Amino acid sequence: MLKKRIIPCLDIKNGRTVKGINFVNIRDAGDPVELGELYAQQGADELVFLDITATNEGRKTFVALVKDIALHLNIPFTVGGGISSVEDVAPLLQAGADKVSVNSSAVKTPELINELVDAFGSQCIVVAIDARQVDGQWIVHTHGGSKPTEKELFSWALEVEKRGAGEILFTSMDHDGTKAGFAIEALKKMCELVGIPVIASGGAGNMEHFEEVFQQSDADAALAASIFHFREIGIPDLKAHLKTKNIAMR
């Protein structure tokens, strides 16, 4: 059995870590460099950095901030936000990122996934998918969750895998920030459909939610933000709890 990963997520806006509920009502959560270093020290398995307004503002991810965060890390580090071409990726990898995450640009131009995989290898490419239920169907959204698309979640996940992505980061917009638990049924279905690792995101509120997502779906990792940022759950405590439930942790 592959060991499960715990991944804190730093949503960045104007150089600060922020967190919202259902992708709105954003509030400040601290300095990303300090938080990243803290999580690495606490035993996080990886870190995800998402520049959440880069796409909407039509700009690229802050390379200088990526470099600053990377200097303080000794764990794998994924960066996303505003990546729309092969040329956008090299500066981020050179700044210290291990992987890059694409979302809106991949939906707009699916061939970009193939191009990125050809240039940097599938292990480097994460496709983030933000989706919510609309009339009983999971619909993919882009631009920080603000724009619904015509893509259905599970067919898009299969296409993403077919195009060579190494990993999927699935965020349920309905669950994001609610602390009511992950979208277990959707995650279960996605993990049954695709053969690449799936990171569960959206809804973590307590240790039992992590336990549920690993016991009831085949998610490879669970990502959370506010519960770590606001010191509601400590990563060492969470990992110790999951180990008592016979969940193999990194």
C-alpha cells in the first residue's frame, strides 16, 4: 500500500496567505514563507502554493516569492497560478518548485497538458480541478472557481490522465472552507476511474475527516489550509492519529 500524504496549501493573494469559504469571503492567514517553513518542520509531506488571483489578474505567478519559500523548505513543493505556457514553467522550477499545477489554462487549451508533460515529464505536472455540483452534475469551474465551464468532472479527470498528467488535485467548491468533510463520494468515483494519484481538497475540519477520506476513498493525499493556518490541528498530531487507525503515513 502506498503511504498517504498530508499537504498544507498556501493560497496566496498580494504576497500573503489567505483563506476563504466556498472560494469567497477571503481572510488573511499569515506570511507564506513563515508558514511554509513551519509546516516543513512539523512533518508535512508536501506543500502546495497557489497564486489564486494570478489568472483573474492576467499575470504570472510571483517567481521571487516562490524562490523565497523554496529556500526555507526541505519537502516537495508544487506551485500554481497563471501558468499558461511551457515558457512559464522553467522559471518556477529554477526558483525551487518541484511540480507545477495548471487549472484554467488546461481547461481552455487541453493540449497544454501534453506540451508540459513532453517538456518536463509527467511527474512534474499536476492538474488542479475545481468543481461543484450544478443540477446534480459535477461541473468544472475555472478562474479561481468563478467561471463554470461545459466540462464534467469525471470525463475531464479521465482526459487529464490520458494527456499524461502525473497527478490530479481535486477541490470540491461545495466543501471548500466549510470544515464539513471531504467530497467522499466524488473522490471515491474519481479514484476508481483514474490510475494516477488524486489529492483530496476541500472540507477538512477535523482529524476524522482525514481518516474518512483515506478509509473510504483511494485518495493518495489530503490537502487542507485553514485548519493548519489557524492552528486548529497540528500536523504531528494528525499523523499520529491516522497511524492509530492503521493508515500508513509517509
